[in-house]
Amino acid sequence: MKKLITFFFTLFVVILAGSTISCKPKTAHITTIISTDNGWDSQKLHNAIAKQIIEHAYDGYELKYSTASSTMNWESMKNNDVDVDIESWVENVASYPADIKNGDIVNIGVLVEDSRQGIYVPRYVIEGEGAKGIQPMAPGLKRVEDLLKYPQVFPDDENRSKGRLYGSIPGWMADEILFKKFQLYGLEKSYNYVRLGSEAALFASLVSAYNLGQPWVGYCYEPTWVTGKLELVLLEDVPYEPVGFLEGRTAFSSQQLLIVGSRTFPAKAPEINEFFKKYKTGSVLISRALSYLDETKATHDATAVWFLKSNTGLLDEWLPAENAKKMKEYLSQK
């Protein structure tokens, strides 16, 4: 009898264990979306905002980043190794029209309606600033070509026989165009074109000069936290024209910043593609968020959470009602 009881008990345990194993839920399939990280803060912030939404307002997705130059990431997107480029400065990309026509790249949405980029100086360089006792240093400076008159105003500390003009970041498409302009306008005769290794280093040089009331001239763009906080002037240039622009002959255009993707992305993640179609911000909103990032020294992820909690109404514009509700519930716990 004892043996019989032991047998049935053992059989019960085996059946129960088998039942428990068979009832274990299967691990949900996760679709990994790859976004470009070309190195500038505003794009990093957009990536962080998108990551919060993709991973917490939807089920079954994760967002990862491809950290590389904008040129390399663009080619990776054409090869379907990267899915999406948020804050895409497409008019800086010479192959963009052909890539769209060939179907290698698809337009998804308009992130920011207008943006600016080019060569900037602090306003006090042109107008002075009486409150700080700063006299105008280059009162006739209005256009890029006028820099030829003022190399002594922007001396290069490492070679004071020439001025210093800060270029864009190595690997950025804007840098190729800006350097062509530098050569075309003959600025190389009286200026050194200095490339710093990162956006942070470029902005640090600008802020350092600004805080001391010293002259500075170089590449910048909007929206950024520096253009949101500092009084800067974008130097005028020949009106934008597509072909001439790529040769460095004209101004950068005031362009829409787009969200573009690989040809396979819409089918790979259709509901995320729909989110990106509606994901629209603006220069003022993003400049404010970037100022928060700088002032608090928060991470991009923490700033994204702060941004979303401060602008929950945007979720109703970007997301279906059910997903917006889910995201708001998540944010309420942060």
C-alpha cells in the first residue's frame, strides 16, 4: 500500500511539473528598431523621447541607436541596416533626391517646420553691448564675405597672423559644404578653418568666448540650447539655390527637418511608422528642453521624461488614445 501511495504521489508531482512547464508563457517577440545617432544633442534628445514612447506606449518594440557619422548612417539606412533617421537635415545630403526617387529612402514625417544653420557671431561683435562695456568689434559685418575685412577681430591663438573660423563637426555633411564655402570665398588666405571633435567642444568654445565678451565666428544651427540662450547673429549669404548650395556658393536653406526611413521600415513596424508620421515638435520646444539638459546636466533619457511630463498634451496628438493613456500612466509613476 505504501509503495502504491508513493507511486501515485510521484506520478502527481511529475504531471504537475509538466503542467507547470507547459503553462509558462512564451517570451514575447521584440522588434528592434535602429535609429541614427549622428552626434548632435537635439537628435539625441529626439531619439530619447522616441525610445520612451516606443518602449512604454507600445508592446513588443525596443529602440537602439547606430552611433556613426551622418554620412555613414545614411548609407547604412539605404542598405536597410538602420531603420530611421530622426531630425534629418536632408538638404545637406547630395544624394537625397535620387535616394527618394529610387525608393532607397522614404519620407515619414516633418519633425520641425523650419530650421537654420550657417556661420554665426555673437551679436555684441557687430553691435557691442553697453551693459557689459563691450564696444562693436566688426560694425560692418553683415555677410559671410565681409569676414575678409575682419580676420584680426577673430585671431587664432595658435597662429595670430590669421583669424580662426570654427567649422562644423568632422563627418557631418554640413562640414563638407561649409569647407567648400571657406575655400570658394577665399577665407583660407586670412583664416584657419578649425574643426573640433564634437558638438560639445564646438559649443564650449562659443560659450567660453561669449561669457568673456570675446569675438567668435563659426558654424552653428537651430534648434540648439546655445541658440536658445545666447544672442547670436546668422551672417547673410547668397540666397539658397540647391545646386549652388552643394558647391558652397549659397546660404544654407531654412529647411524642414524630416523623419526619414529605410525602404523596409514602414512594413517592419507599421504602428511605429504611424507614430513618426505624427511626431512633430518645434524649435522653441526643443531649445527649451536642450536648455534644461544643459542647466541640470541631466541625461538625454531623463530630459526626455521631463519633456514628456511637461507636454503630455502632445501624446494625444502623436498617439492613438489607448497608447497615449498607457504612456501617461507610465509617466505618472516616474
